[in-house]
Amino acid sequence: MIDIHCHILPGVDDGARTLEDSIEMAKAAAAQGIHTIVATPHHRNNQFDNYREDILTRVDELNRILEEENIEVNILPGQETRIYGDLAEGLSAKEILPVNLDTPYILVELPTSTVPKYTNKLLYDLQVLGYTPVIVHPERNSELLSKPDKLYELVKSGVLTQVTAASLVGKFGKKIRDFSHEIVQANLSHFIASDAHNVHNRGFILQEAIQEIMRSYGSDLIYVYQENAARMIAGETVIGDIPEKIIRKKFLGIF
């Protein structure tokens, strides 16, 4: 299994604090059947900055140590970049790191409560440049939760999304769990990932989420998500059904 979103690099953000933490996370990932992890440290989120070349160096170091420890988990370079107006320029300047260095896939994080007004234009511009933006954990954005048509319009325009395993099983609360399932049901998500930060309160939970998906939607969707993760790291085209709008039932005339 491939995990495309994980904060396993030590001492760079709010994920693994130490090398020992990273090793424990790698062991936990292997126990869940994960053999490949895309390390995605935060960048430009007003708290952490992690630049392309620094990430590449740290990924090489961690892979060397995991090999010495006989932990059969391979770390690939990535980056979780908070959306900002000059993101396209950041790619040109070699500040932004696509998944696995040279694929077209860019992991983009939206603010927690809003969708910036320039989002549609910026993500369109990235596609014109040949990149494929992937919005991470859209289910945890409160504006998308209240106005899901905005997510539909983004996906319809060619943007991809990744739902977090913990969201699907209710670790972030019922509202986010319900929205996660709405996203999945409407074909508005293309990946599931852990967004793991540690082995305690922000673990991998992928096996639990897989069981939840199998119970709710069957094994075919698990295959699609796993195939898409493999396609992403190989730089190949991701598959998915036609996106649909999320339709919510009215109660007493109010959504």
C-alpha cells in the first residue's frame, strides 16, 4: 500500500519531532501494510516552511536510516503547500516540490475555514502549466463543507482531491465524517491517505478506513484508490468516475 500524504520527516513541522519518532512511524506504517510513503512536510502555512532541496536531502537521509534499521518502507519526496498567490512562480523557482520530484502532481492545502477568491484561477493556471493540483483533506475546510458545490466545480475543472483516512472513520467528528462520505459518494475524491503526524493521536488508520470503505462501497473503490496512488507516484494519469454534485436533503425548508 502507498500513503501519499504523511508527516514523517523528523523535526521539520508538527509531525515527527525526532528521528526516533520517524522510525516508530515507519514501523507502524509497515504494520499497516504500507510499503511506500510520500513525505509531505508543511510549506507556506504561516508556521512552517520546507523547501524543495531541503526535503530531498532529508528524504535521502531518512531512507538511509530506515535501510540500516531493516524497516522495509520507502520514503518519497513531496510537500504539502498551503495555497498562495505566487504558487506557480514557486514552481518555476524550484521552491515547490511535486510528488516524487518530477510528476505533475502538486499537493495543495486550503486554509481551514475559507477558500481564497483566487483559488479557481490559480489552480487553473497550474493546469495550464502542465501540473495537476491535488487538494488535500477538503473535508476539513469549513467553507467547502457548507458550500460543497465549490468542491464540485473544482473537481469538474480537473482538480483532484485526497480524503483523509481519519476523517472517514470519524476521528475529526461526525460532521467531517459525514462530509467525507458525501465526497466519496459523489466521486469527488481520487485518493485516500493517512495525513499521519505521529503514532499516538494522529496515526495512519488506513486499515480502519479501508474496512469502512469496503463496508460502505465495496472493494472496487479500494482498488481505485490504491491504483491512483501508484499512478500518482509514477506520474501517470489518475482514474475516476464523473464527479457529481452533493445533494443534501432539506429539513423544514432549510439545508
